[in-house]
Amino acid sequence: MNNFDLKKVHELIRFKDVCTTGNDYMKEASCLPRIELETEPLYVLTPKMPILFTPKLRYYRLLIENEINRHINAATELLEADGSGELTMFVLKKTRETVSTLINEAKRLTLFIGDKNWENIISEMPSIPRHEKAATEVTVFSHYVIAELARCWLELQDRYAYVIGEAGCYDVSLFYTSIVGRNPDKEFEVKRSEKYAEEANGFKKGRTDCCFLYDNEEFFPIAIQEFTNKLRAHKLIPDDMDCKRMESLFQGHACRTNYTWIGEYHILTHIIKGLFKDNVISTWPEGTSPWQVVSCRFVDINGNALPNIRTESERIKTKSIVKEVVDSLAGYMSKI
């Protein structure tokens, strides 16, 4: 598992000379593969390119951007595959600690230079004497790295805000004043993307690839087979519902399969309540409401997501059906 220590960024912060001429840096930059985010970004970093005034800075900008995107992609992939609250908190905690450490390293780059070079380069008419060029490069690079690290944390923080709690989340300004110790740079602006509201709204509601977990490795296949057979026998699901597809609903991994429910809603309500009452199943990711899972995974005969069926009342005439279906999974738990 990726240890999420952004080790490559730590190495890049040294800002070593890897080429001898500006032209060589430009050639190297043109050959670099680009690592894009694999999800719609919540935050974007828009640098004012004239501030990156040398080929070396342009080259290192691409390297840093790639590594930040690589980290976000790896974290997102892992958490989509697992999704437990414990793992999510671990990854976020590790990222936050590492980002803070790297920001301090980036700040130390200019500790003895001061910010006079930054004030000069962002002025309307910057003047960069030859003897100040290297120091100014380092200053600019320090500011850029910090902006990328801010993007890294804010992207993951807001993506999994439902785990952290919105009250514990930073906005851009608060991140800079609290972690960096200064206001954000307008020249390397980190801001919410145009699709932020649309994307973040989905995360605030919880993951849409949620499912159930039937934690019974030994008897899992046979129990799910019996469960599926019972549902088909009572005409609660279509006859062509495959057992393997049903297994995905209970494996505790990201699930995007839809399950057509053709029975009465109240039967499904009390099957779910019965399975949770006896701790036969749990939800994945941890902390998800079982009714959120039902709404995300189950559809009616027309393909529409089921509404919140939590308050459906129990019917005497179908109690035996509910018990039979619940027992098909619960019975195998007693054999563990």
C-alpha cells in the first residue's frame, strides 16, 4: 500500500540542477509524461506563468504537479476500493502530516533569503540582476510548491469531508494562515473548480458506490446463493438475477450494480431491518446509512431509484417471507 509520504516531492523540493542550459530544461519538459487527475477536480491551481520566469521553474512545475496528482489518484483509488472510515482517516491524517512537513521544508528554502525576491518578482516592473537570479528562482519555487501542497490537501479533505466533518475542514484562506503562516498568493491561486458544487454535493451525501458487507468468508457463496433463490422464489427480484451479481451487493467493496426490486417495498424494508437487527450485515463504507445503500443500489421495474423506504410498516401476511429471507443469511452466521 502506498505509504502516502509524498517522498518524490521531498526530493524535488531540493530544486537541484539537473540540466546545464535552459534549452535542455525545455527539452526535458517536453518529454515529461503528464499525470492528470482521474476524477473531476474540486480545486485548481492557476499560476501566473510569467512568475515562473526560467525554463528550470517551468520544468519543476510539471514535476511537482505530476507528483501531487499521482498522490491524489492513489489515495482516491485506495479509498474507493476499501472505503472504511478507519482507513480514510488514516490516509487523510498521513497526508495532512506530510503536507505540513513539506510546507515547512519549502519555507526553509527561503529562510535566509527572505521574501524581498518574491516582492520584486511579483511587482509591476521586476528587475532580476544576474547575481539574484538563483535566489529568486528558489523563492518562486518555494511559493509554487506550497500552492501545490495546499491543492493536495484541500482536494482530499473536501472529497472526504463527510468523514472529517465539515466543521473540521479548511478553506483556502484558513489553510494558508493556519498551516503556511501567511495569506494565499494571488500569483499561484488555488481555488474551487467550476464543478465544485456539483462534485462536492455528491460527497457530502456519502458515496454512491456503497453496498453491504456480509462478513462470512467460509459460507459466503452458498449463503448468497440461498438468499438469491429465496428472493426469486417469492418473486421479489427478476428470475434472471444472477447470483454472482448479488454477491457484489454484499462484498464490502465499491459497487455500482443496480438491483431491480419487483416486490412490495415493505418486504425489502423489513428484510433489511431484520438483517441489521441481528448484526448479520453491515454497511460499506462504514457509517453509511442502510437506506442510503438501498437508494443507491435498488431500482424499481422502470429503472428508477427506490425512495427512502425506512418507514414502511410491517405486514402480517408477509412476516414469514421476511423471516425466511433473513434466515437464509443469518443461519450461516451461526455456523462460523
